[in-house]
Amino acid sequence: MKKKITVTAVPEPKLSKNARRSLNEHVEAKLIKGSREEAFILSRNELMKIDGKWKELEKCKLKAKYFYSNIPPDYDGLACMIAPIVDGMVDAGIMKDDNPRVILDYMMEVVKVPHRNMRRVEITVSKV
């Protein structure tokens, strides 16, 4: 069985904690749903690449590496942006849930990139 999997996605900047203040609840819900569904598809694609060599994790570590081009986000804002992506990974069967009983170690890192089109998050889930 493979011990880790990485899903790469582009988080929706309007889902950061500060940006959400200006959204109405219907727009926010639509953005969350879209981000979660996209993450589900990306996650299933990663699972298909390893052809059945993954078992849904009961205990894991999660590392989110966010690549930004302009101003680094606060960690709480980053957590808000990637939450629907993590939910999509759970929906796809990468891990059982996203609570502290399952994710025993949750780390975030930010890395500067030269161009906006390189902005993304790489979420790696590994077996404990």
C-alpha cells in the first residue's frame, strides 16, 4: 500500500476568512461546493493513478503547502481557503474524516512563486 498521496488544487481566494466577509451566503455556499467538488475529482484522479494501492486512512498527517505570488495569507485565512479541498479529499476516500482523531498532525507552509499563474496548494496526506 502507498504511504502518502498529494492532491494539487488552486484554492478559491474568495474563501479566505477576510474575503468571506463581503460574500452573501448563497455565493459563499456555491464557491465552497465548487471547490469541494473539484477537489473530489482531483483526488479521485490521484487515486486512479495508483490503481487500488490506497486504503482510506483512519489516522494520518496532513501537510498543506501553499504557493503564493503577492502577499502571503494568514494561516487562518489559508485554512479557510483549503477547508473545502480537504473535505473533497475526505469525500474521495483518502482519509476517513478531517477531525483531530483522524488527522493527528496538520501542518501548513507558504512558499513564494514569481507568477500568479503558479499559485496553488499541494496537500499531502500520509499514513501515520
